Amino acid sequence: MSRHKGFSSEMREAPDRSAHDLAEGGADGSYDATARIVDPSDPGQEEDTAIEAALRPKRLADFPGQSKVRDQLGLVLEAARRRSAPPDHVLLSGPPGLGKTTLAMIVGAELGQPVRVTSGPAIQHAGDLAAILSSLAEGEVLFLDEIHRMSRAAEEMLYLAMEDFRVDVIVGKGPGATAIPLELAPFTVVGATTRAGLLPAPLRDRFGFTGHLDYYEVSDLETILRRSAGLLQVSADPAGIAEIAGRSRGTPRIANRLLRRVRDWAQVHGHGAVDEQAAHDALALFDVDEAGLDRLDRSVLDALCRRFGGGPVGLSTLAVAVGEETDTVETVAEPYLVRTGYLARTPRGRVATRLAWEHLGLRAPEGAQPTLPMGDVGRLG
């Protein structure tokens, strides 16, 4: 999948580095399936990774927003502690950057157990998973990021491991092959996925608790930014925090990254403090407008309105018009545009709403798609 240049590669929703570092292959695209234990205080981490890890809340009580998921997960963990037993397996779903990895680390911290981290793309063979599972100590937490991208053979092995705490290791081939059962110490799987619909039903059913994370309210993002500014030792006033929060697309990861870029601008061009003017000028430099839309978002809307008269237009045609891959438009730009009511998906193609025309400073034609209420956005097709 190609990614658009500039702001997007730095500040768009991207998979959590802590869970994907080990899944980043070499030039040949190969993966390292070895799970590792994460220690945020490890001085060997890359600077950006260390900063993101330092900004993560360490306890459930410090986790802002997502109150329903937080309360439900807290109940599951507290009950498990009182039983002195591992909790049910946990599945966390939702768009990137909302805190799935952070909650996985919190599960380990609340249970007083280390967290073993790997990812779906890193597990392409059942043997890879068997090696990880057999090395888990009793009560340990296994975090599987992008769990929907595991191979089918590994998924089938995981079913049995999660339910019966054993795996069958196949020795030999053909008629002479023998299945040797390997008992496992009780453990807890925390799975994270951005596309829960791709998980097979048998795997979803093995999770005793499923939590869906949604985009954050601006007030919650302001709370996160105030905490992050304190940890980064950045002077920030309420107006500057509010300006950044309003452009963060409801995503804490983007909010924290925008805060760091505004801090950089303030140190180089300003007075070292994150105020409203510094935030406004810095975000203009990084091509983030007042609605949180970036270059790709505006390119999609501009092509849709100016070149195709507001649509409907097919996704592939729209992608060619903006010079991007179809997957990039569909998975990177479209979800936020649909959610915020700038774009609607219909059986005939993508359609710009009146809000999109107004955002570009254009006059909407007669019969333009009305902006839908939030609950109806994207449900036309």
C-alpha cells in the first residue's frame, strides 16, 4: 500500500510501532516471528518509540476517554485478580491510534505480568506460534497486534491453545505423521485489530471480552495533550491545547504527534511555548487544516467536486485522479471523510456532500448530497 508523502507519513494513523517493530522484515519482506517482552524504560529503544512509550498511561485509572471499555475491562481484570487466575482473553478493535496497544500494556501492568508482543503478519506458520506459546510462563500476557492477519494454520492452532491451553505438534509427514500434544501454562491473549470483520468467527468466539474503541471527544484529547505536555516538559496554554485537539481527528496518537511538531515550531520560530498562534502556524506548515484534513483528504474532495461534479465516481477512478493507490484512498482517507460527513458511499460510487463543497469554498450544485447525521454517514450503500 502506498502512502502519500509529507504530513501523512508522520501523523496519520499508523500501526503501533511497539507491536510492529519485530514484524518489520528485511529488504526481502521476510518477518521475524520471535515475540519479545516490552519494557518502555529500555534505553535501547529508538527515540520516537521511547517517547510514544513514555506518553502511554501505565494504569487503567490513568487511561483517558473510552469510559465504557475502560470500566468493562477493569471489571474483568479485578475479578481475575480476586480469583487469582488469568482473566479471559481480550479482543480490542477499532481504528488505528486509539489506544489498543496501550490497553494491552495496561492489562499486563494491572495483572503484574510481563507482556509478550508479536503481530499477525509475523506469524505465518503454525510452528512460529507454537514456539511463542510454549515459551510463555504461567499468567503471562500475549499481545497479538493486527491479529486478523495471521495465517489460517496459525489461527487454527490458536483456537485450541486459547481454549484448552495445549497445542498439537505434528511430527513427520504423510501417513506416518504423529500429533504430539504439548501442554501450555495458562496465559491471556490480548488481540488487537483494525478490521474485526476479517476475524473468523471461531477465533472471535474464543475471546471472553471484546472492546471496541471509538474516536475520542475533543475534551478527552485536551486531557491527553495536557498530560503529554507535562511529560514532555512543554509549556502549553489552554488555547494552544484546544487548537491541536480540534485538528487531531479524534485520535490520541495524532494529537501527541501534532503536539511534538507544534513544540518544534515553537522552539525554532516562536517563544518556546505552545500557544494558539504557534499551533495555528505550525499546523498550517504541516498542511493540517482547521477540520483536521490533510493534503490527501483535500485532494480527494477537490477531485470529487471539481473534476467529477461531486460524483458519483468509482473508487479506482478517484484514486487515479489523486495519484494514489486504491487501497490508500479507501483505508487512509475515506474512513475519516465518511465519518465526518464530507463523503458518502453509494451503490454507484463516492459522492461529495454539501459539507465537502463548503469546506473547499465552492458552491454546491442543486441536488448535491446533503450532509448526513453522524449515525447515518456512509450507510447509503
